[in-house]
Amino acid sequence: MGFSALSLHLNLYPKGDFTMQGLGWIAAIVVGGLAGWIASIIMKADTGLITNVIIGIVGAVIANALLSFFGVYTQAGSWLAQGVAGLIGAIILIWLYRAVAR
């Protein structure tokens, strides 16, 4: 049987939670926005509010997937853990965007 992104997602997120693990949608937007905003300051990226939220949320999902792949699991429902994961993921996304844009 072949490898698929769906099977990877189901293995990493057994509860089928597509947002930041354990946080509700509103909390995911708030935490993602803060993480994206802080990442844009650290990386000196000129992004707007909506972009910060998107980068933070997508960054958190990517960071949680990477951390889970390496056996590190963030505490479900923890604002701090998800904020740190979002920050790490957002920094990675900004770095990747800059690397590809060059």
C-alpha cells in the first residue's frame, strides 16, 4: 500500500483535529495571529493581520506535524505549547517563502 498525505495526517492527528490540537477555532485564530505576528517581527517580514493569522495557523499545523514525526507531542489544548509551535512553524514558513522567492 502506498504512502499518502491522508494516512500521514491520520497518523499524526488520530482525533481528526485539523486545527491546533485541542484548541477551538477562535482560540486557534487568536494564537495563530499572535504567533504569525511575532514571527513576522522576528523575521522582519512586512505582512498584514490576515497574513499573520494564516501564517501562524498553517505554521502551527506544520510544526505540530514535524514535532509529532520526531516523537515530540505538544500538550493538547495548551495555548503556550500551540503558540510556540505556531511561532516555530511560522518562522519556517517565512524562511521557506524567502528561499523560494530568491
